[in-house]
Amino acid sequence: MRRVNRYMFDRRFGDIFRKAGIQVAELLRRSRLPEDFFSRRDILLTRAEYFHLVETLGTLTLHAPDLALRIAIEGQIETFSPPIFAAYCSSHGEMFFERLAHYKRLVGPIKIDVGNAGDTLRIAVNSDDDSEPLPPFFAELELLFLLGILRKATQSHISPVRIEMRVPPVHEQVLDYFGCPVVQTQEIALVITAADARKPFISRNDEMWQYIEPELRRRLSDMDFDDTMAARVRSALVELLP
């Protein structure tokens, strides 16, 4: 089995960043990426490049904390990312997180672990390589995104039991959005009640999941075993499904 060391980065993030007020040209320059980065059809990044890009993005939001919220919450990533779109078709939050845990690495160097403790559901977020921890701003974006999706899909203002982070947010806007205790630990996790995890999703679509899931499974297999041009072409075609 080949080690996965390159990840698809959707060029539509360029539009999300621009709409959020990010100077994309400056972002690319600081990230040491080419000027035409977001106009390329097939964007592949190593883990180090991916982390560096997101952390550079974080430096550009230091004086505008609402930008992180706008990127994570208003970007509507579920409308163009096949793995996230497929998970968004789930019937409730617990199913969404389990599906996302399985296919998340198709869209980034992240692994998600879902733990059910009876009355709570804990969604842990980490780098897919334990030797390279998830950068702080990356962790913040992921937790904001997960909570935002949960609220959007249930059409309810779900308040987590707690947020666990190695480096807690410094901006009041982010803390207010979380709306729960933020505990400083060596873990990164979103903890919600089991009842909230079972609230029905208005985005449930079993037929779409059955249509997309086999392709996602094939794409995951391609990442593990096949790094040929044909595999990359098939991977690109999956992006058109949503």
C-alpha cells in the first residue's frame, strides 16, 4: 500500500476566500504557491503545503476574526465537496460524523474519530499523521465547520457540551459562536449531547448517498493503491457529482 502524501484542494476555495475578504494574491505569495494556483484544474498539495496554506490564511485573519467564521460557516463547502456533500445527505448528526470520518481524508490531511459515550458524542479531529499535529488555526476552522454544518442541517442552534483544543481561540466572536466551555487539553474535539446528535437533518437524501458513495469508496481505494494519471482523472470527475 502506498502512503497517501498528496491531497486534493478544491479551486473553489479561492472564491470562498475572496468573498470572505481575503487578499488571495497575498495568501498565495506568503504560502509560496503559484499565482495561478486557484485557476488550475487539478490541485494537489502535500501535507506540509496544505498546513502551511491554512496557517498562512490564519495570519491574514488575525485582525479580522469574523473572517474565520465566514470561511467556515458561510462557505457552503457541502455544495461542492463530494465527501462532505454525501455526508450532508445523512439522516442525523451521528451518521454525518461517521460518514465524514470515513471519507474526510479525500479532502484533506485530517482524520476524524467518533466516540459514543452514551449521553454524549465526541468528535475528535487530528492530523492524519501523528508526527505532524494539526495546526491551531486549522483546528479552529474544522471545529467551526463541524458545528456550523450541524446547526445548518438541523435548523437548530445546537450548543455543544464543550470544545476541546490545544490552543483555545483568542477572538470573542469565535468563542461566542461556540457558545460553550472551551477546555484546553492535548486533544481537539467537539462534544455534543446524544440527543443533539440524533436530531434529524433536513438535508437527508438517501438516494443521493447511494449514488455517490460507491464512487467515494473507489476514490478512497485509488488514494491507497493507485497514483496513476487515470486514478487522478477519476478523482477529478468525482468533484462534478454535487
